[in-house]
Amino acid sequence: MTAPVLTIDLSAIAANWRALDAMTGCETAAVVKADAYGCGAGPVARMLAIRGVRRFFVALAEEGVRLRMALGPGPQIAVLSGHMEGDADRLRDADLTPCLNSVDQVLRHLMALPGHGFAIQLDTGMNRLGLPAYDWSGLRQVAFPAPAFVMSHLACADDPAHPMNARQLRAFRDMTDGMAVPRSLAATGGLLLGPDYHFDFTRPGIGLHGADPYRAGRPAVTLALPVIQTREISAGDTVGYSATWTAPRLSRITTVAAGYADGLHRVMGPKTALYAGDTPCPIVGRVSMDLITVDVTDLPEVPPALEILNAHQRADDLAVNAGTIGYEILTSLGARYARNYTGVT
Ligand SMILES: *Cc1c(COP(=O)(O)O)cnc(C)c1O
């Protein structure tokens, strides 16, 4: 086996969903866009559906079609980008619920698929997706079918002290109070802000993976990189492109089979270690496209693979090393990895 092995512990994702669900008195949906944050939308969503999740979110209709094939009929699959030009057949055939974002999308949907369910996404201040207040109040003057739900998204929920949270909450209430359909405002960050933000259902994504802002959750991924070869080098020898690392002593260097083409960003190299069991071994030299070099001088024995993601070094840790967020680390997980699922019961 030369491909790196990404092991996804579905029982950790299930435990995180249950823990988040237990923090609210309302329904808990699951956001599985971007292939369930790199972990595989099919296996993750199937497992969650068995545990009672009835509502899933994806970004694009194409993702929704694939998810419907994995889930079969039953659970609601909502598409956050709404009803885009050319989506009608996909939305109808896969029974997807578009979250309509603009007056144009509402008109397109009612013309193309009359009688087909939809949701409404409102913009409460993030200025990214959704109907702004004035378009929404205009739309409410005309008779149109009831949406499956109305939703909005918080811009600053990962910062509980940010005044934007309360402003968006007030705007959402102003725009939806009195409506007789389910309402949803909170993703992971909003769920953690407390009951004012919960409404009828929450929509966690990153929280299912135990990453910031829900680091209290269990990490679900382990990534093991196979060792291709190990060599001894002398003090003064250099390693890798641009010879950025010089051995301070007689050293053992191991080369493993993954690199920046697999989502292990070049910039994380200098601060990141690979693990042999519980022992960290520093990356030395540049991260290459398909290869990483590691100083294993202090290991009594080099194992067949070294881990870059595990309980010691989580997606959030790699994110700090790379100057980004855990979301980007997880969604960058490479297409070349062999994916291995554990914890299926
Ligand atoms: C991505 C997304 C979510 C999930 O957000 P997390 O921060 O990953 O929990 C929920 N709602 C919308 C509209 C999103 O775009």
C-alpha cells in the first residue's frame, strides 16, 4: 500500500452529533457540503441518517444528487446555493430542497418547478447569500407557497462577544417572527451561543468533526503516511528543495508518500511533526508535491507509516501551523488518500 490512509472514525462523528444535539431542545440537522468536510458525504450521512438525522445540507445541487444516491429517499437534502440556472432537472429528479437566495431564484424556481418544495435563505447582515430585508418584505406582499423552512447564517458566531451576533438575531426575528414554518439560524458557532439562537433546528458542520469552535468534540480523522525510504546523512548535509534544512548532527531522514498536492500545505512544514505512535518527529526541509521528509534520528525503529493527523495533532493544530482554520485543513484532505471507515455499528 503506497497511498496514504485516511481513517475516519464514524463513531466519533456520531458522538459529536449526539453531544451537539443534547445541547439544544430542538432538531439537529447535519451539514455535509464539500464531501462532509473531506470525510466522505455518503458514509457520514448514511451513518447520521441511521441515527435519526432527517435533514442534510450541501452547497451545490450536484452534491445533492450524489448524496441522494447514497441516502435513498426520505431525508431532506437542502442546497445552500439555491436554484441556479440549469439545476431544475437535478432538483426535481433527486428531490432536493433549494434554499432560495434572491428574488430571481424564487421566480426561477416557481416557474421551472411549480409545486416542488423549497426553503428561503435570508440575509441578516453577512452580505453573502440570501434575500435582504427589503426584498423579503416585498416578496411577502405577494402570495407564494409556504417554504419548507426559513434560515439565515451568522457571520461572527465563533466569537461569542461579537456585537454582530445579537444584531443578526434581532434582524432574523424581525424578518421571521409569526411565520408558521421551521426557522434555523445557527451553525456550530451559533449552536454554542445558547438557546436564543437555536430556533427550530440547528445546522452544525465543523462541530461534527470536533474542530474549532467545537474543539471539545472528538477528532474523527487519522492520517497515516507510508514510509518510502529512510537514509542516514552526515552533519552539514542538507535536505530537500532549496536546501533549507542542514543536519546539525549525523541524522536519519525518512521520506513519506504525501505532500502539498494532498492538502498538506507547504507552509505548515516548519512547525509540523509526524508521529510514530506518541513520538513526534519534526518535518525537515520543504514539503514537496508528493513527498515529505522527516527527522527520525531519535526513533529506535522507523514504523511502516507516520501519522500527521491523530489525537496528538488535530486539524486545528495543522491549521495554526499553516495560518488557516481547521475547515480548510479538513476540506483540503487529498483525493489520493485511501479512505477507511471505522466505528460503524
Ligand atoms: C457551512 C455552513 C453551515 C455549517 O457551518 P459550520 O460552521 O461548519 O457548523 C451552516 N449553514 C450555512 C449556511 C453554511 O454555509
